[in-house]
Amino acid sequence: MTDKILKYLILIPVLVVGFSVCAHAQFKEEAFTQSYNAPDDTTSANDTSDKMFSFKELFGGVAHKQDLRIGTMFAGSLFMPGISQIYNRDYWKLPIIYGGIGVCAGLGGHYLHKYNVSKKKYEELQSLLPPDMSGVNITPGIDYNAKRTGTILMVGAGLIYWGSLMDGAINYKKDIHPHPGRATVYSILLPGLGQAYNGEYWKIPIYWGCLIGSAHFLYTNNVNYQRFKRIYTESYQEGYNGPVTQSQAQYYRDVYRRYRDYSVVALVGFYLLQVIDANVFAYMHDFEVSDDISMRVEPAVIAPDNAYAMNVGENAIGFRIGLRF
């Protein structure tokens, strides 16, 4: 049963890709590159499907020569922290970001290196002890305080980096609300925040419940997988007489490994679902559903180049179809 499900999961993307290729062949190439702007219009944004990321657009936006999409700004900030602050003209935040990340990461690396050195020296001294004294505490011991301090500082550097990304999204074109790109970035940085931004607070416990549940099953299944994997390895040793046979250990090892993989898929799936949800409902925020479905039909003159349609005025021969429920 599981093998069939995996085959279907593999087959679906193949069919989608195959359909895309076949569908692309049914249309002219111009259909995928057509621009609906006037040829001499250099001020309006293109209606074509632009590249997802462009360094030209990124550096042009940072230089304030053109508008920058929030997706491009966010992607650039991932690799170059501070890009979003430069674009938003929050220059005073740059020393805080670079200084905070640099100090925390530098000190954190120093303390973690100190911990690794102490651990290596301790293990070397342990190896020099006679067998009957193995495991005896000796000095100098392992510096666990250095490990704790280094870990805290590294987490601090990560939080400053995360905060710089969040700050960039918050201050991006604050006059536009709701902004689908901002909702998407919010959900990427903190699951559920995009739903809060859209005013759909009731969805937050649902998504968080799904994510926490998936993480719980991921942890539990991984613990059991590691346990039976260890037992299966020990079963090959001479004199093994554990309560679990080799075949049983192999069976449960494979079962929990499969469940662990399913938990990973569920965790990633729910995370992506809440990102997509935030984006779609931010776009549909102003979508108005009305009982009025009246329709107006009039004759029109279509230009030869299909660039625009010209209304022929009040005296034109026409008719109107009205439907109302």
C-alpha cells in the first residue's frame, strides 16, 4: 500500500511537467512573452511574467533608481543582511544589524572553539589513563559553560538576522494594506503571522496545531527509529540475547523510518500551506461577493493590433442583457 502511494506521488509531478511541456507547444512563443504596455511606455511596470529574482532589479532598487518587489528585496536580504533597510532608507539600523550579528557570532564562535578545545584535551587525557581508571573525572574537565555561552550568543546572532528580515517586510511600502507580498514574508518568517496580518486569527491555532503535531510525531518516530536501528546493529554481535529478535528489529526500524519520513512531509506541507494561504487571502482581501450578477454587452471596435478596444459611444447600436437574482 505504501509503495503504491509513493508511486502516485512520483507520478503526479511527472504528469504535471509533461502536461506543461505539451501545453506550451500548443501556443505561440509570443503568448508567453507578450507585453500589454504601450511600446513607448517606460514608466509603467511590465505586465509580463518577470524573473523571480534579478540582480539588476535588486541593485537598481538599492540605489533607489526603481521600485523593488518585496520578494526580490527579501531574497537579497537573505544573503546580504541590511539590503531591505537600505531600500527602506532606514540607514541608522545598519550599524545595529551588522554590529549585533558580528559581535554575537564572533564571541559565540570563540566560546564554542574554547569548548571544543577543552573537550579534545579531556578525551586525550582519558585515553592516557589505564583501563581500570577509565571514566574517572580528571582536570581540566570539559568547559560546558563555554558551550552554553557560545550557543546563546549564536542564537542571539540568528535572532538579530531574523529581526532584520522581519523589519524589512514591516517597513516595505507601509501605505499599502493588505500587501500580499508582506503577508507571504510574514508567514515564511513566522507561521501564522500572515494569517494575523490578514485578520484571519481563527486559522492560527489550526496551523499551529498541525505544525506542532507533525513535529511531535517527527520526534517520536525518529526516537523509535534510532532505537530499533541500534538494536538491529547490536543483533549482529556475538552473544546477543535481547528481547527483540533481529527480524523484529529490522521490521520496526523500517516502519518508524517510514513514519518519520511521512512526518517530515506533513511538517513541510503544513508550513507551505499556511504560506500559500496567507498569500492567496491577502490578494482576495478586497474581493467582493455580491448577489448582483448583471452583465452588459455592447458592440465595440477592436484595433488591428489588439492593443485596446474603442467604445463607439451612446448612439451605437447595442443591447444590454441584465440578469439579477
